[in-house]
Amino acid sequence: MDDIVRAALKKWPNVPACRGWLALDARGQWYMRDERTQAAGPFPRVKGSLITHDKLREFIHRNYEADERGQWYFQNGPQRVYVELECTPWVWRVRSHGSERPPSITSHTGLAVTQVRDCLLDEAGRLYLATELGVGLVHSQDMHDASQAIEDGWWQPREVRSAELPERYGYVLSPQAAAAQA
């Protein structure tokens, strides 16, 4: 977390959180969802505006984490901005290095992964990796490298139903829907 964010939290500790305004899709892209977008439908059916500003994306990446209930958020100064997830809290980028060394894996936020604990394949053919950071979806553009890692014996995929992943790995797809049910 940025020092400026920590300072803002100390100065204004009771700023209410917001939900529904930020979303992460299955390709690791961030979307802003204003009131009109939210009224038009839930994420990912209605995505909103793609965030393309590099510095804003970098700021979100540095201040992205989960609360004790498994709801992911971006700490924007003193305010938590909860994130609507299309699929998982992480999207992995994979680079295969052949059978001599394991593939390189980084998160959509740029964090390096050092250990793959599980490899999962769902009913739609999507590939997930459970790592020390948590569970994430392999980016669709990296499936060739991921399949090479499987063929080289680095990972052994197990079948999973995608609907089971949030409970199994302790994350919430829609903090906005969870708050409305509470």
C-alpha cells in the first residue's frame, strides 16, 4: 500500500466504502462503473468504462487487496473501493521456458508468483492456478504457454466447477450483491 494511502487512512479513518464502482474482468482489465452503468445491469454483463490511464492502473495495482471476508478492494486514499470480479481476484500471465525450468507467472498487477499449489480446469475449459497469492484465471492469450507447461509436466490439471471456486478459495465475486443481501 502506498504511504500516501496509509496517511490518508490515519487522517480520515471512517470514510464509508463504496461498492459497484470498480470491476475486474477475466483478462485483468479494470472498469469504472458509474451510476448509469450500474443501473443498466450487473458486471460483467454491463462492464462500464475501461480504465486506460497507466498511472491510475498502477495506483490501483499497488493498493489492491482483500478484506477478512474475501472481498477484494482498491484502497483509494481513505476510501475502500470494493471490486466486482468477473471470475477470480487474480489473472495470471504465463511464460513457458520449456521442460528445463518452470514457467514464469505474474499477476495482472505485476506481482511474481513463486509457487503453483494447484492447477484446475473448469467445465468451460478455463485454466486456473492456485498460488501463494490466491487463485486466479490464466489469461486467455497465455493458454499456449500454459498448455506447454502442462505438457512439460510442471502442472497436473484437476477438474473443478467454476461455481465452486469462490467458496473453496474464499473470495467474493460481487461485494455489492453481498452488501445488498446483508
